[in-house]
Amino acid sequence: MTIFVIIIIVLVIFYNIHKSSNNKSAMTSEPILNKSKDSRLREKIARLGNLEFTDDIFKEFVALDFETTGLDYRNDKIVEIGAVKYKDEKETDKFHFLINPHIHIPEKITKINGIEDSMVKDSPSINEVIPKLIDFMGNLPIVVHNARFDIDFLDENMSDNKYRGNSVIDTLSISRKMFENIDNHRLQTIKDYLKIDLNSHRAIDDAKVAAEIYLKYCREGYPIKKDYDKLRKQKNKINLETSFKYDPIDEDIYKCFIAYKLGYERRDGTLKQFHKIEDKISEICKEHGGRYFKTAAKTAKFAIIFDDKSMFYTYIKELRDKGYKVTSFDKALEYFGIADMWDIKALYELRDEYMKYMKSDC
């Protein structure tokens, strides 16, 4: 009996010692884990600090795209990298690698991009390719669609590599401003909308589509944004109260042109609709012995202002000083009897938004 009691006591002591040891281990391991996470986070922030997100224009840039095994940059892997360099709107160089992710590529991913395990089994690992990609990009601005996705995957695989002060241009953000009337802003939707003849869900082709969006923005969207920002900074010099005082419309309207045409899509109408309106105005002007001019002309009598940024006394006066009477796009459509060809309500909403923007603090 005594021996049995001693055994029980020994077991109890051993249990308590073991439990104490586990608790101590748990207490010491948690801070070590947190420290590791904090360290990784600090490294990531330091790297991302070298990236500047912008919507400026650049003559040289590199368009980038990744194909991956899924959407989670922490658990999924890169299976394809595509990067294309541009200078003065022309493609100058390409960088392309299939990547061995060392995990199975899910069938649902293969159905999307056509990349399967057998295609990447002899390909290099991501650690081998990332340094080459960083060298290829150099310090050029990076153009990418849905930048958060690709930059997260890139950063997760940076290891000891460092960005080189790159700017980042997100064409998802740009497309939302330029193509407000399309159903969504996925790359394939925009590619179809712009009639770009390239494949979808392959890295090189998707990088090229992102580049085309950016180039369109550089040619058409950015100049207007730049004017908007310039006007806003000078708003104290602009008399907002005299913005919409136009000339009464008379027979001279049948010799007209549209001034300050907008260079990209808005939610009140599309470029295709705009061209149809131009054709209809031309037809109406001919019927009344006049002419619609595609641009300003000496024999034109009326200037029709289309772009909201130009609906200020400064711009109206500039046109009047050249000898033109001036009216707005919506008033002209109403006079011609074709207001149903454009979303006038949405146009008014856009105009109100812009006026609020102009009157807000810089």
C-alpha cells in the first residue's frame, strides 16, 4: 500500500512538472512568433515604401502580370510571369517565364488559364526568377491591372530583393474613370470593349492589355484630368456663378461645331453614341442649309460646349472672342430634337458632381 501511494505521488509530481514546462514553453514561444510576424511586416512596409502609386504619364514603363494557383498571396503560388517594356508607346522588350510552384495546380485554375502541372514541372522556381524580374523592371514605372493583387504576390516572393523606387500605375482604377458605362472592369471585359485581339488569362497578353489601357489613358484621359486639376487650383480666379450663361439659340446653330470634346467614356454616354449624334447633327444642319463642322472653322457660327470642365466664363469668353456664339451640349440636343440620343439626366448629375468638386477645398 505504501509503495502504491509513493508511485501515485511520483506520478502527480511528474505531471505537474511536465505541465509547468509546457506552460512555460507556450509563454515563451508566443512572443517569438509575434516577433517574427512583426519583423516580416516591417520588412514589407520598408519595401513598399519604395513604391509610389500614381496616375501620372510616363514615356517608358513596364507592364506586369502574374498567373497564380489562386487568390491568396500567402498560400497560393505564381505559375507564370509576363512583363513587357514600352517606350514612346512602342513595345521594346519582353520577359516571360513559366514557374514551378511545387504544388498541384487546381483544375479550376487550369480551366481558366490552360496552365497545368506537366507544363511547369521542368520550369524554374520563383526564387530563381524574381531577381531576374527585378533586374528587368529596373526603376521603371510598373503598369498593372488590379495592382493590389499582383503587388501582394510580388512582395510575398521578394525575399532579399528590393524595389528600385518604382512608381505603380493601377489600370483598374484608371478604367473605372475612363469606361464608366461598361458592366465591370475585369481585364477580359475591357479587352473585349476596346476590341483588343489578344488572349485572356495568360501573363504576357494580360500585361499587354493593361498597357493598352494605360496608353489610351495617356493619349486621351490624362490631358483632361490634368486640366481639371489645373482649373481646380485656379478656381479662385474663375467666376463659378457666370459658368452657364450661354447665347440664345437661333438659326445660326445650323452652322456649328462641338468644342472641348471629351476624350474618353463617361456614364452619360459612349463614344459610339457621341459619333451617332454628330452624324445626326450633320444631317439636320444640311436639311437647314447649314453645315456641321468636326472642328472649329471660320465659317461656323455656333460653338457647342461638351466637356464640363469648359463650362466656365473663361472658356465661353475665349470662344466668343473668336466670333462664335456659345451654347451647351444638352441645350443644343434639345433644340435639334434629339435629346433622347444621350442620357441628359446623367449629364446633369456629372455636371453637379464636377461643380461640387470645383467648389471644394483643394
